[in-house]
Amino acid sequence: MNRFVCLVVLMLLLYGCNSSDKKSGRLPVAKVGNTILYYDQIPQIFQPGETETDSAATVQNYINRWARKELLLQKAEENLTPEYRDEIARQIEETRANLLIYQYQRQMMLEKMDTVISDTELEKYYSENQGSFMLTSNIVKGLFIKIPAETPNVLKIKSLARSSKQEDLQELEILCYQFADKFDDFNEEWITLDRISVELPEEINNQESFLRRTTFYETADSDYLYLLTIRDYRLRSTLAPIEYVKEDIKRMIWNIRRIEFIQSLENGIYNDALKNNIFMIYNNQK
């Protein structure tokens, strides 16, 4: 931003400002009623490469938008009925209270809530809530390769892709690094078959049947050869492997702890208030 240009614009706008603003060290740039917009309230909205004219126009546009909003606000404050004013005041107070409570709860959780979830706890929750972890998609552990149709050593690549030996897979990775457009073992983690099938030139019509009878699959189009090795699979509507839902379980356990922690926090504050006569209920019944 061109500081000189902005200062020139601001100085033009300073005309008529009172001496108290000058003494405060803040530069006023516009005024609506009794509300003043100061230079330090204008955000850094200038773009790299703006000309001096553009910079001046950017400042003026911001001031005009601020003035329109402020004029509308002041008109609303002048004309709203007392009932609407009271309702807005109530909503503001409720929002303020909710924000304060939320931030306090969050602070206490960060300071005092146990966030460590052991494998034993994960396994226990998984075992006791298996009905919550039924698969909605077919999932696989596998290896996917996409190579140009004219790639040399195709037979060797196919042979290595079928192997489960670590040394063969290392050799395969070296070859695919040289020739393949895509080579992915998905970090040996479970993924949906849908995620792989979108890479293939044709759709897999019956995934369940396909998985039951296939450990190695190859297909091609005019440009590429596609290879898919399936190491393991689980069908939809069956129990998900614990590794596949591990992060979901962590979130569930954490959410349970969060709810219990907040309830305990509220109960502790409530009981302390009763004990110390900070909170009491007046019996005004005659």
C-alpha cells in the first residue's frame, strides 16, 4: 500500500474533526452522528500492485460501506419499539453468557480432562458396541497400479504385484516409480472399494461377488493397464475391523468424557454454591 497516498486521502477527510481527536493521537476519517471511524479501525484491505488511484478508491469504498451500515444502525436504534429493544438486549445477554460458559468449559477441559485413550479402552468400547460399527460400504486392503500400455517388463510387474513378499514389493515399487502413472498401497490401511473403482475404466457391477472371487484383477483401455491386488476385504453390513473405525471410536469416547466432565463441573459448582450459601431458593409461599 502507498502510505503517502493513504495519508493524503485521510488528511482530506480530517477537515472538521475536533481537537480532542488530535490530542488522542488517533486519526478520524469519517463521522456519522456521534460515531467516528478512525484510521486504525480500517483493515488492511489493499491489494499488491494497486495504483495510487486504486488505493485511494479502496479507502473511500470502505468508508462509504461503513457509513451506510452505521447510518442504518442508527436509524434502527431510533425507530425500534421498546419490545424489540428488550428482546435484542435479552438475546445479546444470553449470547454473552453462552460464550463465557463455553470458553470456561473449554479452558477447564484443556487443563483437567483426561484425553489419553488406551488401546484397552478402545477394544472394550468396540466389543460392547459392535452394532454401531457395521459397514455401509465394501472395504479392502489392496494395491493399485496404473501403467501405460506400452510399459516394458509388464509381466514382471504383474508377477511382483501378486506377491506378498516384502522384497518383491520393494522391487515393484522401484519399477512403478520409473513407469507407473499411479502406484498406491494406501499405507496398507482399509479403504472403500469405491475409492479404487473410480480409477478403473469400467464399473464393478457386483462388488460383493467381485470381492469373493478376486484376489488379482487386471483390465485395460487404449492407453493404460490397470492392476488391482486385493489382500483382504470386508463386505457391507458386516462388522467393521477395529482399525477401520479406530478414529471414530476415539471421537465417541472423547465425546462421552466431554459430556461427563461438563456435567461433573456443573454439579461441583452447584454443590459448592449450596454449601457456601452462594445459591439459595427463597420460600415465599404463604
